[in-house]
Amino acid sequence: MKKLIETKDLRKVFGEKSIVGFFLAPALMKLMKLDKINKLYDKVADFEGRECLEAFLAEMRITYDTPSLDLANLPKEGSFITVSNHAYGALDGIILMHLVSEERPDLKVIVNYLLSRIRPLQNFFLPVNAFDKNVSSRSSIAGIRLAKECLQKGNPLGLFPAGEVSHIGPSGLVEDIPWHTAIVKFIMNAGVPVVPIYFEGHNSVRFLRRAKIHPMLQTASLPAEVLNKKGRRLSVRVGSPISVAEQQRYTDYKELGDYLRARTYALAANIENKDKFKEPEHAAPIAPPKKHELAVREVEQLPSRNCLFDINNFAAYFAPYSLIPNLMYEIGRKREEAFRTVGEGTYQPLDLDTFDRNYYHLVLWDSEKKAIVGAYRIGMGAELMKRFGVMGFYNNTLFKFGPGLEPILWQSMELGRAFISQEYRYETIPMLLLFKGLFHIMLRNEEYRYFIGPVSISSWYPKLYQSLIYKYIMEHHSTMDYQGCIGARNPFTPDFGLVDPDVLLRDIQTPEQLDRLLMRMSNRQYRLPSLVKRYLKLNSKIVLFNIDKEFNDSLDGFIVCDVLEIPKEELMMVTKDISDFSIIEKRFGKPLTR
């Protein structure tokens, strides 16, 4: 029988001539489950390299899921370094080798004592762990030289920067100890891309308790932790490579280490609960189309004053509900259809409510196809205040409007329910034309100065990404001007898990930078919502956030956009069709040059 650990190896721990070790070692073999580890090893020891990894995973019936998008992040050629959290202490090393070696069989890894004894995997290992605190300085120098040579030859190098298995940290959560300074310095000097790899989960509660008592108990319990993962399915996520240029933004090794660690733990956000993408149990089918010819007739019979502009095949109309009741049915359908595709919506047959009847509607219409391209719901604040007071505002159902906000409400157009029909959602022009429509309405109504309303972030967004967006906005695009005037009915509490948000957001100063960060972190699955980005470009302030329980738990930010504070270039973009720009200069208080 081929053995990984023998009784004589344990006796060496106590000393070659120790009587205690002579009698205690056999008992420890059983207590530490090393006898069972040896039986497992015997079953896979005749395989070599990747075949040994395959045999081990098959024997243990261990599987793991990694999306194909993640696997594509592993460079096909050239050297790179992987950094991973050490969730399991041994199993994660085996999975790392199996995952990376499928594309890069030239992988080298620095591993712990237990793994280093697996002879069939020796071609993956560097002979000396240069970063082991128990290794002599001479051996450490030699090991670092070998690691550098590995990268110079174009090999990938796998590292677990903590150097030991995760345990309960100061946060009360299971996490790595601080990553070794020597490893981070090595990475900083290596000058190669770094690929973060995250292993979900952790060892058993029993193991974690023993680890808190003494490090020796932690080490002694590791073999049993390998065995108790039998039959498990684990989740592993691979992040986008962190380029050398991105690393060079950090001149301090601690800051670089913190960033690499944050990018690694942030990958936990990409392990999603598939159930959240299912429609709620109360979801009703979207209402079928009907009365289309009546809706078309309503549009064609609108007075010319209701047409804001007509560009190519797109026309923008601004009308009250009373003039377009049949068109509103189709708008209710299209709203619900558009919102459901991004995890929002009422999950009723139509997204229509009592506010629609008291509001105006900006409708972008395809004159050729006789179809709704998109729409906005707009409440004229002065009218609503005269008729209903603050109760006439839809936003008062999401946020608590105080008396101090009333002067703003009188001068505000309340925006909401913005959507682009599914047939046009991949086109950029429709949203620009809707915003052009908003400014045409503002030009016609000089008593108004503000756009207010909610902007949504879908509940489909992982909590980490919602929290990062929230933190960035509250630090860069919020205001204290309305403090005490408005409150959230269902406040949002950010949750960053094991990620330090200040580390990730350190260099993020613009919406575009945040957008790129979210795309990198999520493998292009998530980005800053386009409507959020659009409002921020207008220099809007987002005062606070609220969870909309009636809209599938969407996260809503309350925006206040002062049209006198809109950047000149944004004004010019949406008023190109107006030849006399002195009208625009007078209305928006800015000198413009074309």
C-alpha cells in the first residue's frame, strides 16, 4: 500500500528517540484520519499529473462549478500569477491545479506540507516554499529565485498569499489571515498579470473551533477536513486579470495586497442564488396586446402642440392620460415587459396605477412602425401641489416628504417609470431622444427648475455591487441640502461582506470609472445602470436610497436635478435641433457656443 504519511513521519515530530512519540504516533494516525488519507492516496497514487487530480476528485465525488466566462480569464499564454483565498487548506490547492492546468498544464504552485508529499503531482510543485516561515533564509532565497525563473519561462504561478487555511477573523466571519508581506512584495516585483480566484465556503465549525484553541489543533484537523468534503459541489470564481499597469497604481505593497485581496473576495458576489432570477409566485402573465388601432389613432389625432419634435421616424409627444387612454394600456404592457427583463416590475398584467391618471406622459413613437419606442411618466409639481399636496406625488409612497421639501416640489417635474421597449433596448438613440423630450418640456414650462424622482438598481444586482454603487454615489454625488426634508420608508443597509469598499473605490472618481470597475469585477455581467449614469452626467444629486417593496425590492435613489446646474456639454447634446440657442441660454442660465 502506498502511503502519503507514515507512522515514522509523526515520530519525527517528537524526536527520533522519543518514547512518547513511539507510542503516541500510531494513535495519532487514527485520530488525525491519516490512515484514511493513506487509503485514499493509495487509490490515486498510480496516476500522474492531471490524471491524479481527476482520479482524486472522482474518488471523492467532489465537483466544482466555474462559468465559462470565468475560465476565459485565464491567459492562454505567457506568465501570470493566481492569488486565492485559502478556504480549505488542501482541497483548494487540488482544485486550483485541476482548474488552471486544463488550459495551462505548465502551471507551478507553491503548496503546504501535506500537498507537497503527493508524488504524482510533483511536476506542479516548486521544490521549496520560499514563503514558509519555517524555511531557512538560504532556502527561502533559493525558492524565490525558482519562482522568478518559473515566471521568466512563461509559466503561470499559483499562490495562496495567506500561507495558511482561513479561520474566524476579527469580523466574526471566516477569512484569510493578513496576506504575507513577502508574497505581496514578490508579486509587486514580478511584473506579470494577477488573476484572482475565489473559493466559496470554509471548513467545518469543529475545525474552526479547534483552530481558535491552538494552531497545532488546526494543522492536525486538516486531513479530516479533506475527507469530510466527499460528495460536495463547490463554487469557484475566476476574476479578470489585474494588469501590470493597474498594479503599478500602487507604490505601497500593503495597498497592493489589500487591493488584490479585495478583488479576490469580491468574486463571492458572482456566486449567485439562481432562485432570485425566478419570477415571484404572485407573478401574473403580462396582459396581451389589444386596441392597437385605437392607440395609433390617439397618437395621430393629438394636437400639434403635443408634439415636441419629429426626427426621422421618431416623434416625441407630451400628453395627459385623458388624451391617450388606449395608448396607456400599451404603455402599461411595455413598461411591465421592460422592467421584468431586468428583475424589476410590479408582476401585475399591466404596470399602471392611479398616479398615471394625474400625470402627463412623454411618449417616444416610431412613426413608421406605429409602435411605442419608450416613455416617461411626468408629474407637474405645481399642479399636483394645488390639487393633492404632497400626497399627489408617487415618490411620497417611496420616501417620506417633509414640509421642508415643499418649495422644491412646487418647482419640480417628477420623473418616473422610464423605459425603452424591448424591440429598441439595444439602441442608444431612444434614451437620448427621451432626454431631449424632457428638456423640450422644461423649455416650455419656465416655472419649473428641478427634475426629481427615483432611479432604480435592480434587486438582481448582487448586494456587494448595490453597496458599492450606493457608497460611491453617497460620497461623490449626494448632498446635505435636503437633510431632514426627506426620509426613506425602507432604508437600504449596505453589505460589503469581506470586502473593504474603501480599497476598491480608492481611485474611483467618476461614474465611468465605477462602470468599468463593476464590469471588470463581474466579468461584464453588471455595470452602472444606464439611467443612473445618465442622471449623474446631468450633475444630478442622489439624496438617499430606499428599497421598493412593490417593485421587486429594487433599490431606488431619489434624484434632484437642478437644470441650472446641468453641464453645458450635456445641454448642447439634447438641444441640437434648436437653432436659436439664445432661448436655451436664457432658460438654463448658461452661455452656449456651437
